[in-house]
Amino acid sequence: MSTIHVVILAAGKGTRMKSAEPKVLHRAGELPLIEHVLRTADSLHPATTVVVVGHLADRVTAALGKRLGLRFALQQPQLGTGHALLQAEPHLAGATGTLVLLSGDVPLLRPATVKTLIDRHRASGAAATVLTARVTPPHEYGRIVRDGRGHISAIVEHKDATPAQRAIDEINSGIFAFALEPLFDAVRSLGSANAQGEYYLTDLVGLYRSQGRTVETVVLEDSREVLGVNSRRELADVTAILKTTRNDELMAEGVSIVDPATAWIGPDVTIGPDTVIHPNVYLEGRTRIGSGCVVHAGVRIVDSTIADGVVINNYCVISESRIAAGARIGPFAHIRPQSEIGEGAHVGNFTELKKTVLGKGSKANHLSYLGDAVIGEQVNIGAGTITCNYDGTHKHQTVIEDGAFVGSDTQLIAPVTVRKGAYIGTGTTIREDVPAGSLAVSAGKQRNIEGWVEKKRK
Ligand code: UD1
Ligand code: CA
């Protein structure tokens, strides 16, 4: 087995995106376009991965800076795909084996397809193997020209093609496997006498054939896999395909998706069987959802873990939190980072939690803000309860122990602790700890001033 090296081209300007952002950082299915390509590259376990950057290079390298082992080659100015590949040469000095060329703007390519490309390339011993597809109409893609025996003889760019060549519906995907040994010398010898005045990598095919080298092709079955993103329209097309593919996988695994057209489920999200996902739901990041859950319409969940049998009612936003089995959330609840909701607990409408633990069986059913709080089991939080956790400088903790009952419209001025089984009367401002089993009230006695309204009117 020869070694695999990957080069990803990502230096182009992406003019048609009309964006201040580099094209390859635009997101489809949650991930930047180039991240999709890098994941495919990773699946090949390459010895080297080089990304060729140019236009807005700093932004691309900064965005990918966390990925270990990635190498960058700078192409300045951008003189075409052949010139781009040449910039990767210093990173591959003395390397042997197979170079797989990917495009940073072709995100749907599957690892299995690249593996087939590599296998056929190795089996035939070709100098180059081109991944092609049949596309009607063939748009602006480079066309695959074949000789009388059906063998590839050249790739002709759309802008350089004759009318007869433009009628060819077999296109160049821009994905190749190359034998490294003759590659860079050959690319160096390419010229730029063409419609765009660029160094076309695609000219290598004609050159190799004239040198008597073998060039092979692998024809894709599903041409959608090599859709390149050159415009916002194509970005949306690719995004829709990613969504459908992911939803189909999940449904095959036993997840019910009521309206697959409006369920947006990220590539790293997992969902257990018999969970029902209603329309307009967004599940993102490293979210894990158990089985038998119901996620109602309009919910957004990011980087959170939801156990089995949880019901999330409409229009909740949940991020970086954990929800235990059988809990019920919402509608209209906001669960902010580092919150933990215990088994069977209820969080009702217009309730916000931040960095708060709500114990097993506890309830905060209406209109509450619970921040930096540790709330035990079987606690009742009455409507309108607020933890006053912030004094303008620091955040402080509220502790409410098991079995406590917090009456409606209570303010808990942190730091403060309410001990086991304590009872807080409605409308109380809690400034001091409440001992176990006691009642806390702070409101004064009610006064009724008789005849006041009548007097005021005069
Ligand atoms: C290219 C191919 C075409 C193929 C199509 C598939 C050439 C000459 N043409 O055309 O045959 O059908 O891809 O999508 O190769 N890039 C650089 N530096 C450059 C120019 C481009 O890094 O100087 C990168 C781009 O960022 C992009 C890729 O190479 O990732 C393809 O470039 P693009 O300009 O989109 O080429 P196409 O005209 O689409
Ligand atoms: Ca392109």
C-alpha cells in the first residue's frame, strides 16, 4: 500500500459568493465547507494534509488553526488550479505514493467515493485518475474528452470548449488521484495560454496522454456528490442535500421526523429510536437525545444531552445543558449553559435557567429566573421566583435543599441557602438563610385604607 497525501485547494476568490468571508468558511449543514472536506480527508488517514490558501488566507488558517497536523501552503497571487497545486510541493518534498486532490468548495464528497477512486488508481497503476460525473446540463464544468476507444484524452474548460465539446455531459469533478513521482515536474511545465490566462491543472491530462502515461477515470453514480459551491444558491442547494441525507439516516435508525423538510439536525447529533422530532426543530453541535423523547416545534438545542423519555414543548432554547429522563421542559423555556435538570423535573413556560441544577422531581413551572442555583429534589419553585445572583460585580450562589417550597414572587438574594423542607411565603425577599422546616415571610402586614379611592378622586 502506497502512502496517501492530501492536498485541498482553497485559495480561490469565490467571487460569486459576494462575501467578505472566505468562501470555504461559509457553512453548510452547520460546518464550514472546508470542514466537510477535511473530514473526508481525515477518513483516508493521510500522511500529509496540505491546504492551499490565498484569498483571505489569514482567516482560513485562523479558522482551521485548532486542527493539529494540518499544513498550509500560500498561493499568492492565485494563478489557477495548476499553480495552486504547485504551492503544496515544498510540504511533499521526497514524498512518494498517491496524492489525492480535493477542493475546499466541494463538501458532499463521501469518503467511500474517494476510497474507490484511490483503489482504482492503485489497481491500474495510472499516473492520474480523474473523478468524473454525468451532469445535464453540464453548466460551467470542465468537460471530459474521450478518444475513439473511449479513453480520456483531455479535459477542456467550459470557457475554452468548442460547441461540440460543450455538448459533452461528462464533467471533471476537480477531484483526482495522482502518482506523486511524475506529478510536480509535469505541473511545472503547464502553460497558461487559454481563455482565462490561468495555469489549469486540467491540462495535465492531455500532457500525460501525449507522454504516453496512463490516465484513468472513475465515473460517479450520484453526480450531486461533486456539487461545487460557487454561489449562495449552490450553498443552499448543498445545505438542503446535507439536511435530507442526515434526516434519512436518522429515520432509518428509528427516529420519527414529522416534516423532514424543516428538521435541521447537525452531523454530530445523535438521537435514539422512537423519538419524535416536530417541524422547525434545530439540533446542533454535540447534542445527544435519548429514545422515546418528543421535541416539539420550534425548539433549538445546542451541545446538550437529553436522556430518554423527555418532552420538550414548543419554542425552547437549550444550550450546553443536561436533562435527565422523564423531564418536561417548556413551552418557551430558556435553558442556558451548565444547567442540569433532574429526572422527572418540570421547567415550565417563561422560565430561564443558567448554571443551575434542578433536582429530581422538582418543579419551576412558570415565569422564573434561576441562575447559579443548586436546587435539591422535590422542590417547588413558585411562579415569578427570581434568584438575584448578581450584585453588579460578582455572581453568587443560591442553594435550595430537598423538599423546600418557594412561594410565588420570591426573590432570593444570593448568596443564600434555604434548608431542607423550609417554606417561603408568597412575595418574600430572602436575604438570610432559612433554617430547615421553618417558614420565612418578609412582607409586612397588609393595610386597607378605607375610602381612599373616593378621596383621591376629589
Ligand atoms: C475547476 C476545474 C473544472 C472543474 C471544476 C469542478 C480547473 C482549471 N478547472 O473549475 O474542470 O469542472 O473545478 O468544480 O481546474 N483554486 C485555487 N487557486 C486558484 C484557483 C482555484 O486554490 O488559483 C481553488 C478554488 O479555491 C477551488 C478550486 O481550486 O477550491 C476550484 O477552483 P474554481 O475557480 O472554483 O474552478 P472552476 O472554475 O470551478
Ligand atoms: Ca468551483
